[in-house]
Amino acid sequence: MEQLNKVEIRGIIGSVYVKDFGNTKVANISVATNHAYKSQDGSPVLETTWHNVVAWEGGQIQNLDQLKKGLLVHICGRLRNRKYLASDGSERTVCDILAGSLKIVKN
């Protein structure tokens, strides 16, 4: 059976860091998505999840310099887990979305 690693999110940009590598640019973006539901006692709950997104300029992704805090974006890509050593010496695992396409959504 064929394997599948695909994710699609639509959310609000929290922060953007774009790094220029001469012939290409890479952006590290934090994107917030919200999920609204009612708790057992009937009160409304808004749950926000923050996603780490990595996007390379080229292909279906253009103009990374246009990205800024507060924009609504639609991102399709795949998940990647990576490990790193924190400053306290402990090993941490982070899940990133590697963007295959990134579009600014017009409100």
C-alpha cells in the first residue's frame, strides 16, 4: 500500500523570519489555527494550535517577502520531525510543516 504524508492548514501568520541564500530564500513561519467547541458545561472554548512552517521560494511558492504577521494563509505540505539539543542539554523533538504550496488568502 502506498504511503502518504500530507498536511493542509489555513491560519493566521504569527511571525515570519526570511533568510536570503543568494539564489533562493527560506522562510520560517509560525501559523495559528483555531478550533472552537463547547465544553461539557456548555461554555464556548477556543483552542489555538501553533504550527512551525518552513517554506522555500520557488515552484509554487513566490514572494516570501510579502508574508507578514496577521495575514491569512493556506498551506499544503508534509510533516517532518526533527531533533535538536536544547541549551540545557536535553534532547527536544519538533514537528515542522514543509510547505509545498503557500497562498495568501484574500478575506
